[in-house]
Amino acid sequence: MDNFNNNLTDQPLTKRERRLLKKQQREKERLLLARRKKIKKAVFVLLPVVLIAGGIIFSLLNYSPAENQGNPKIEIAQKRYNAGTVSMANGLVKHTYEIKNTGDSDLEIERIWTSCHCTTARLMVGDKESPKFGMNNNPVFWSQKIAPNEVGQLEVIFDPAFHGSQGTGPVVRVVYLSTNDKQNIKAEVRLSANVVQ
């Protein structure tokens, strides 16, 4: 039997056999090259996924709730103000509301808006003064922080003449504040008056 195998290996290959062997070799090389390309493609796809997942895991392992969480708390001493009877001829009605942070982390006022075009509001905290806010077209990327135990002043201005003679009689105007106080994410103050000509 061994002599038979030796005789087969000693014999020269025919042209057809050589072509077949070359074809098999080329096919093997092509498959090897295709496999390498698949591996490279997988690495390029998986590498960003692995890096992102690693970043998320690293962030979660280094997350400390004590450092990142607190409890801001908005407190408004007098939420309602009655201006009484106001005349259109006497001009603007102004009132300032005190806003205090009684929590243990920064209170963030993220947005302010009013219930009517006749009313505007402005927040002062320390030496910082906000833009004037109204019913529409308010600054989008504005916010103001009030530190724990710090007090801010919310100045509300009502124009009794804004609506003309159709605006006479009892009115209630509201100013809304969007906050990071989980118990009071939408705080409000009210100004009421009886408008006469």
C-alpha cells in the first residue's frame, strides 16, 4: 500500500491537475483575504461600541449620588399680591416677590413666562439681573441659580392700560417659574387688581 502512495507522489502532475491545484490555491487565498476583511470590518464596528460601553461603565462606577444630588426647594413668602383698584392713568403697577432656596443644593430657575402680554417679570439674584420676560419670545438658553439660603427678587410689572378700555374690571395675572425643585417644578405668583379708567 505504501508503495502505491509513493508511486502516486513520484509521478509528475498533469496540466489539468496543476490548473486545478492553482485554482484551489487562489480560492484558498481569496477566502483568507475575505476573512481578514470581515475581521477588520468587525473591529471597526465593535471598537467604538466597546469604547462607548466602557465609558458608560466607568461613569457608573465613579458615580457618587452624594456629590451629584441634593434637594433644592423653592419658597415664595407671598405668592399672591392684590394691588387693589388701579387706574390706567396712573401707569405701571410693580410688585416684588421674594424667592428663597430653603434646600441644600442650588435651585435653578430655568424659565420664566407670564400669562398675558400686559405683564412682565425680571429676576434679580445678588448682582445678577435677568432679561425681561413676558408671555412670548423669551430667552431660550437662560437660567439662574439661587444658592441654598439665598434670596432672589422677582419683580413683576403690570401695565393696566395695555388692553385699553376693554381691560377694565377685575384681573388676575400669573408669572410662572420653571425650577429644578422636584416638588415644585412649576412655581407661580399671582398679581390681582381692579382696573379702572
